[in-house]
Amino acid sequence: MDGDYIFTAFTKFDDDNRAYLYMNDYVNFLLSFWNEIDIIYSGRSVVIPLFGSGITRFKEYDTITEQELLELLIWSFKISKIKFKYPSKATIVMHKNLFDKINFTKLKEWE
């Protein structure tokens, strides 16, 4: 942690020094991440990226979509039991180029 920032990493490296990640490692990362956020931020607002939507190489899982990544992120948050008290919140930041790849109507089902 550095002031108002927390740094995290979730990949492993192969023999050619290329980062990769297995899907179960990604899910475990998310669950651990929310636990650490709960400890460090104690209910204060947080802003995070859509983890894995960049150059992440998922081993044995070639076709993960940004929609699935977002749904996994939301699911992991929901089962983490973290509660943000109003007006605190968790905000997920995505590049506007990803908006066409996300079905925001489908996300309403998560409420």
C-alpha cells in the first residue's frame, strides 16, 4: 500500500518470462483481494479496474470475455461479504472501448 493506493499482482511467469494465469488462480485472487480490501479500506470507497481485461493470458481458458470477467468480479464481491456503508462504494473502471462488449442490462440481474 502506498498512501491511497494498493498494488496487487495475480500472474505467474513461464520459462520465457511471459505472464499467465489459470482461471482458478484468478478466482482465488479475487476472493483474497476483497478480503484484503475489507481489512485495509474498512468500508471506505474503492476504485478498481476490470482485472484481467488487458493482456492477461489465461491458461487452458482461451475465450473469456470482458462480460464474464465483470460477472466474476461482481460475483466474487457478492460472496466476499464486504459491506460498504453509504456513501462508500466500490467502483469498477473500464475503458470506453469495452462498453460495447458489456451487456449492462444482463448485469441488472445481479441486483
